[in-house]
Amino acid sequence: MNAKIVDILDYGEERLWNRRYGKIKMEEKMKKVPCEIIVWKVVPCIRRAFAISLFEKGLNQKKIADIIGVSNAAISQYLASKRGKNIEFSKKLQEEIEKSVKLILNGGDAIKEICRICEIVKKDMGIKELC
């Protein structure tokens, strides 16, 4: 795992993150607010998990990009492990991601499913409210 998640709000949250998602490498001194962590670290990892699963189910990069709402280049980087690789999701969360992918393949809204997974991650991190 290549952990690059930066200084999380306080020591308690850092310990919780370490326990759930792996070791944190402190690379910056500036504290991050919860919404920054979610936007810069968590959402790309969720998108990557969706992209990999959709690709494994036979969709091409362009179709995946259209579904998830990102560029073809972003999908290429997700599939090549150049983006969104900071978190290894638990087995439970991987199962939830697979449920979401099945819903998306049956016409469900990818954004809604990304938000659903994000809510689960926030609960796991103990984040009740964002900014």
C-alpha cells in the first residue's frame, strides 16, 4: 500500500484511519479539514475501485469515463494504479462497491453510488459532519 494521506485532524482520527485503512505518512504540516480528505483522498479511491470493477466486467475506458463522470485519462490512471491508490478498502466495503457497480450496470446513478460509498467511509472514519 502506498499511503500518502496527510495529517488528519487530530491524533484520535489518525489512529482510527491507521486501524481501518493503513499507515499514514505525514508529509505536510498543514492540518486538513474532513472535506479536503474526502475530496482529495477518498473519492479518487472510490472512483478507482468502480473503474477497476467496471473494466473487469468488460466495459472500455471511454464507457467507464462516461459513467463515472471523469476523463478517459483519469480512468487510464486509475487502471494503471497511478491515481486513487492510497486506500485499501476492507472486504465489507469492497462488497458494497460491488453492489454499487451492479446497480450502475443496471442503470443506476454512479454519482449516487459514489456518495453512498463515501458515506460508509465517513462513518468508518468517525466523521459525522463536514465543514
